[in-house]
Amino acid sequence: MKISNLLLAESSAPKFVDAPRLDESQLILGDVELPLHNAEFINNCFSVARAWGIRQLLLAGDFIHWSSLSPFRDTKNDMSAEIELIEQYLAVFVEPWEHVTWMEGNHERRPQRALDRLLKAKYAARLIVPPDLAKEFERKVTCTDYFYAYVGEDWLIEHPQATNIVPANAARRIAGAQGYNVAMAHDHLVGIQQTEDGKHWGVEIGCCADPDRMEYYQHRHTTRPRWVNAALILRRVEDRFYPTLLTPDWTDWDWEKRNRNNSRVTQSRSNSRKRHN
């Protein structure tokens, strides 16, 4: 056979092009770090999301803290006790929602590192799901091995390796590189920056953990900016997704719940009149 007639065969290796793509409004929570969460803040976010008619939840990595598998030496190492504690809080992240997407974060990889074995996200999740929630969890929750997910045509939700002490610097750079608006967890900071070409935005969406419950964070000071509680709603209107940042400092929780509920009732009555006419 002549060498000129030889053709290179297509690679048999898989392509990794199936990251989650979400098309409905989302409440996005980053760095919940159960069981070291801030319950008051998260409950306020849940209440606003329900008032707005948001029925899908996106967990943007580090949903579980895994203190027992932490590389920090000043944490407890009783994994059974940690799982029992996590089980007490899990239902509210599953039962009220039509669908939940659970992205990977660096804390989700702690079981893999501890075992020194590959463990896909959906199997790692079973470590913390109690039997009475298992069927509903399986039906509603998508666990992905990707550290990102797409929302609509314009938004990319990230839990990246990149960090920066300037809030939203890393998010802006990822937005510029990927060509999407980026909402980023992982840094536990809040900030908004526009890309250099003015086409996209980088948003850091804070964390939902309680800094006062983080032993390693409180036992030693750092020059990095302080952690900030925040979350994001991406609300779909026709084919666009509009962002709303939720923070204790900026969000009037009672106003948002009251007025959004009133707005939904008014809109429902308007739609009903249109149908009858």
C-alpha cells in the first residue's frame, strides 16, 4: 500500500462536550458548604425565588464542605458524623424544586482525593442522600462532572480553578476567553466587571456558607478580601436571561417577596382577562 493512500483514523477517545445546558429561570447558589451553611441567607433566597416563580435550582459547586476529608489539619475527621449532619439539611435543596443541577466544585473532589480513585459526581452524591430522599433525588437532581453549566445562550456558570483577590477579575477574564457572560463561584467574593471589548460581563456571586463556622478561616487572618454572602437569580423573559444579585446588604427581602407576589397575581389576572376576551 502506498503511503499516500493512508488516512488517519478518527480518535476513539470520548469528547467532553455535554456540559449541562439549562433553559429555564434559575436560582444559583455557590459554595453552600453544608453543614457550614448560612441558613438565614439561604432561606431568604429561597423565599424570593418562590415569590418570583423560580422553580429550578443550580448548585454552583462546593455544595458539601467535606470537613472530614479536608486537607486542613484543624478539622474533624469523622466522616460518618458529617454525613449524618448533612442528611438533616438536604431535603430543602430537593423537595421544593422542579429540577436541581449540581455542578462540581473543588470540595466535591475531596472524596476522590481521599480515596485516590475516580468517583463520578452522581455516585459521590449517594454518600450523602438519605434513603427516604433517594427516589426524589434521583428523579430531580442532575449531578454533573463539569465545573460549569450554560444557562440560555448568553450565560456560563463557573466554579473555576482561577482566583483573584480583586472581585470579578477572574470572572471577567473567563468571560472574555469564553465569549459568555460569566457568573462565578469559588472565590466567595462579590463583584461585577465588564470585558475589555464591552460585550460581556463577569460576575462573582459570593458564597452561601457561614464564615463564622469555618474553623480554618477564623483561626488565621489573611490579606485576601473578606467573604461575602450572595447568590444570583437568572430570570428568563422570552429568550433573554436577566441577572439579579441577592445580598444581605442590597436586597430588601420583604419588599422583593411582597411586590413580586403582587406582580405575579396582577399578571395572572391580566392573562385571564385576555383569554376570556
